[in-house]
Amino acid sequence: MKKRSRLEMYFDILKTVKRGVRKPTRIMYRTNLSWIPLMKILDSFVSEGLLITSTKKTHRFYELTEKGETVVQNLSRALEWERRIQIE
């Protein structure tokens, strides 16, 4: 099995949040990442304005912003283009 690129990991995280998975532990399981790298990436996405966080009691939730939605669309196109090039 081929190792995922960093771009693919980022795309997986954003795509997972877009699908409605909002809790960090669930995002971790769905994207098959360990906790510390996932939290660093999520914090980075929040600081770049791709995700926003909300807190309810002691639980943190993530939501995709409009900017994040645009990034998901662009990454989707870039990865599709990359796959087509590898096939040819």
C-alpha cells in the first residue's frame, strides 16, 4: 500500500469535517492519523481560517469555513489531476 502524501492527509481531514464529522477523536479515527499530528494540523487549519472551533462544555468541535470549502474544492481538483498524470 502506498503512503499518503501530506496533501492527501490534509484533504482527508478537510473532507472528513465537510462530511459532518466534527469531534477530533472521530476525525482521528476516520482519517487514520495519530492524535498529536492531527491536533497540530487542526490547529494550523484554524489559524489559517480553514476551520473554526466551537466548545460545548469540555468538548471541542470543528467546522469548515467558506475558505476551507474552497480549499477542499481546489485540493480535489489538484489530486484528480495528479492521479490522471500518474495513469498516463
